[in-house]
Amino acid sequence: MEFYFDKKKMAQSAHYLLSLHKGEGMDPRSLNNLLYLANREELIKNGYMLAGGKLCSYWYGPGIREVTEVIDGDSNDEEFKKIWEEYVELKEGVLYPVKKTEEFEYLYGNLSEYDHKVIDSIDVKYGKMGVFMLREEMSELDEWEEPSMMVSSPITPEEILLKAGWSEKNIGEVAEDAKGSLVFHEMLEPHEL
């Protein structure tokens, strides 16, 4: 099962989450964990993810591969790098929201009111934890397995839903919806020659 990766929504989610910390900044691994948790929360409750992406187990807990790659400077997705840099900046190993002057609705236009509530609840529960305390919490998630040799290993949405008690039938319906969404977004995006 693969969900459409909404690059702008992911960057807006990161900016919003970082903004909740009022200039304190955040460790990149912690931000990735929190974005994972927001995606996971929406997946389990509603059958879709906040912004999509490839879910992975890392030594520090679960995260989103595209976020890891863009933070580490390893992303080959120039469009996502550009969008990410409009919203998030890295200073001396700490992430901060890029200062914006836009109105709230414009700045977070891709996020619904429900998305804000999910991010807020994740931040209240986990946002003040340090990297290692957060890693300890993440290790309790059913789908997370510590990868060997400091490499990542994939976590599938099906695995999360199964462990959350979803039936095979309902998971199949989610997979069909996700596939339809991918096709829809591919049709909307301009074709490269």
C-alpha cells in the first residue's frame, strides 16, 4: 500500500509543529518521530495519512524516509527540498520554522482543522520529550523494530493497521482508496518529457 506524498503538506506540518515550540528549535530525529506519529494517528483513525511518505524504522525510532533524506541533505527530490526549505531551516543541528509573514490560513492552507488537532495532540503528548526519552516511547510501538547495522527498514501501513486491529477487508479498502488517490494525483501533476 502506498499513499500519495503531499510535499507541501509535510513541510507545513513540520513548520506548524516547530512553531508550537516558540523558537526553541527541535532535534531533527524528534521532528521526524512526531511527523511519523501524526501520520500514524490519522492512518489508524481514518484510513489515510496526514501527508504520506515512506514509513521506516530507524535506530532512533520510526520516521518518514523523505523527511530523513531532506534533513540529511540526501534527497534527490529537488521539488521537496525547495518546498521544505521554504518552511524549515537547520541551524547547528537544530530545526526551526522559517519565519513567515503570511496569514495562518495561507501559511497552513494544506492542513485541515483536524490535521491541526492531530498535530497538537501529538505535540502535547510527546513534544517536550528529549531525543532519547522519545526513542524509548517509540520503541513501544507494535510496528517498530530496531534495524540492524544503523540502516532503516520499512514499516508498511498494512502492518500498522493490522496491529491496530483493522480487518483484512477494511485494509483492502484503504489500499484501494490509496491507489485511487495516487492515480488521481499523478493525473494532476505535469508530465515531464
